[in-house]
Amino acid sequence: MKNLYLFLVLTLLQINLFAQNSDKIHQNAIVIDTHGDILFNQIKSGIDIGKLQPKGNFDLVRAKQGGLDVQFFSIWCDETGGYAVANQEIDSLYSLIKRYPDKIKLVTSAKDLEQAVKQQKLAAMIGVEGGHMIENRLDYIDSLAKRGMAYLTLTWNNSTTWSSSAAEETSGKVKPENAGLSDFGKQVVKRLNKLGVMIDLSHVGERTFYDAIAASVKPIIVSHSCAYALNPVPRNLKDDQIKAVGKNGGVVCINFYSGFLDHTFNTKQKEFFAKYDTELKTLSAKYGRSNAIDTLIYNHQVDADATRPPISLLVKHIDHVVKLIGIDHVGLGADFDGAESFPLGMSSVADYPKITNELIKNGYSENDIKKILGGNVIRLIRENKGK
């Protein structure tokens, strides 16, 4: 009995020391999320993300709880929207900052980012997700850059007249001879390089990917993608693409979406939908498909949780990139508020410390963890911006 008591005491001490070490590493790191989709939802629903929200994955309260220091706010709309919608979403971010100047600050450089962190404010950066929003105009790139655009994702799921997407290259909608960057697309890359705006190659097709890598004189970002070798979906990067990012000096930021992390997720999700088919159809008719799925998950949390992968799988995707191209080329791009499912335990930006815990368990050093959490992205911003 005495030996058992001693064992329990030592175990509790080890757990406590681990937690203290993990907390210290997390607090000392600059934590950066390179992709969050909250602005589109904020405009649509009118919610105030400066206050704690009962739904969704992001607000300023939970960002502080999770030790999140830098959030790239995605400026997104589908192919029916464009430049005006992009500016409307940027306006909403500006409005948020104006309402909460003591909590959040717009930054456009590594120097400004580090200053905001010292001031204990969330550093807000802007990523425009979809080249269709520049409407084939180089001057719109200039205007968006002046408003704070830190990266431009060359395509969303839809292709443009000058770049092909992963979705449309793989579906056959874009013919091979028309895939990749056009001459105008290469002008876009050149203009982004000149302005110090990072080129984001998430969502783009392979032909566009390699054309953009070849055209860019600066390191690129892949803001929210995973490893194809672990889950072969069109949105994930194949090993040769990951190696090309490493050679370019860029950074692959791992997406948290269950469907990109886990090759079994789609099957599990289909079974979940089938189980509640009647309810899903009723909800879809009333709220639309996307909101219906969110409501169904909320109504049947236990069954929905059974479809979610463990956080350890997210770290396996990090491991895969590190093994291929090294510790200096991986980051985190959650895609919070842009998807319906994330690893078990990763329900919002408040949960970022759990990733640090998992990285420690997997043997990553404090210095390596700081690079993964944000250091690599800071280096990338500096190399693109020059300051």
C-alpha cells in the first residue's frame, strides 16, 4: 500500500510538472493561426466576436484563453462575389478593431506583429482567399495590399481565367492544356512579390502550384492544407509539392479540418448523416445545408464526436512535413469557422494549448515547438515584406 501511495504521488508530480512546462512553453511562444473564416459569418449573422460566443470557433475572449497571438482573418466569398465583398469583410475587421482597440490591432509586418504581442493585443492579419476577388485587375491587388492584405490565395475551389484550382483540375472541369498560371497569372505573382504580399498556394491545382513556385522570387505560404500521403484528397499536398515548398523556403500550415486530416472521416460522416437522414432533410429545408449540418452536430454531440479524429493525427501531419523538409517549414492554419469538424478536443481557438501538449509528448523541443506555433510564419512574413 505504501509503495502504491508513493507511485501515485510521483505520478501526480510528473503530471503537474509536465503541465507547468507545457504552459510555460505555450506562453513564451508566439502562436499564429494562418487561416480563420470568421469574418464571413460575422457579416452574415451580425455577431460580435469581441464577446464570448456560444457557437463558432473564434472570438477575442477564447483567443486570449488559448494564448493565440496572431490571427490571419480570411477574406472569403464564393465565385459569385468579388472585390466589393472583399472590402466589405475588411471593413468588418476594421470595425471590430475600432470597437476593441485595447484587445486587437491590425498589423502588416513582422515588426508590427511583435509589437502588438508585447502590448498583449491580438495581432490581426488579412488573407484574401480567392484570386477571383481581384477581378482580373492588378490595381485591385494594390488596393487590397494597402488595406492590409498579407497573402492572396491564388484560387479558392473555383478557377479563375488565369489560374486553375485543385478542385477543378482534379474534376476535369479544367482541361490539362488550360491548367496552371496564364501570362496574366504570372503578372499577379510578380506584383505580389513586389508588394511583399505572400503567395498562398492552398486550394490551387498542381499545375498552378508549380507554375507559381517557379514564378515567385520569394518564399510562399500554404495557409491551410495537409499531407496527401496521409489522406489523399485533392486539397492536400503531395510529397513532391511539400518538397518544393521546402526548396522554395516556404511554410506549410496544417489544416485542422477532420476531412483533410483523417482518411476515414468521410465514411464516418456519411454514416452519421444516414443515421439522422430525416432530421437532416428537415433542417436543410428550414436553414440550408450548411447550417443544418451544424445544428445536427449540436443536437447529437456524442455521435458527432465519434467521427472526429484525435489530436495526435494532426501532429502526424506535422511530423510528415518535418520529416520531408525540416522543422523550419511547418505552421498551423486551423480553418476554424470554415469547416464543420475538427479533432476531438479542438473545438475553438481556446484549445491551442492542447497542440503544445501533444508536440511535447511527441518529443519536440521547446525551440522546435516555438517554430511550429508561429516562428516559421514570422520568418516568412519578414522575408516577403523585408521588415
